Amino acid sequence: MQIDIQAKGVELTEQLQTLIFQKLGTDINKFLKNFDDDIKKAEVRIEAAQRWGYKVSFSMLLPKKEHIYAEEKNKNLDTAINSLKDVVQKEIRNYKDKLQNY
């Protein structure tokens, strides 16, 4: 899975990139086994703020013009990424269920 990472107010370290590719790339890619590799492109945005910590968003376009979008806010960046992974997996499951019902 190809992931474009954009960071605003956060230093995009090698450790952070590895965490994102592991949690959002590898784990979510398991749900997209039957899709072509050229479709598996996502965008992850990380923003830092003084009040509420971090906001992490995930955006991906899938066939049949389906847009998967999720956003999580948390004081801890790792927790926000893990929560985001769970939300995205749920969205993809719903999408796949909708495809099977057609």
C-alpha cells in the first residue's frame, strides 16, 4: 500500500513513518487483499496543536467512487494512530459488505 504522509507542526521522523506504515499500511492492506495494487493509495495527515494534542486523518479512494475518510484526535500520537486504524478497518469492512450485497 502506498501512503502519502503530510505533517504539520510535527517532525516526520523515521520512527513515526515506520509506525504509520506498520499500523495503517500493513494492517489495513490485509483488508484490501483482493484489490489491485494501483488502487491502494492513501493519504495520512498529522497535525499538532497546543490545546488537544494531535489530529490524524486518513483518506483513500476505492472503486465505485467510494471515499474512505477517518479522523482521530488524541493527546498521544500513537494512540491516535491506533484508534484511526480501527476506524478505517471498520469503514473498509462496511464497504466490502456493501459490495457483496450488490
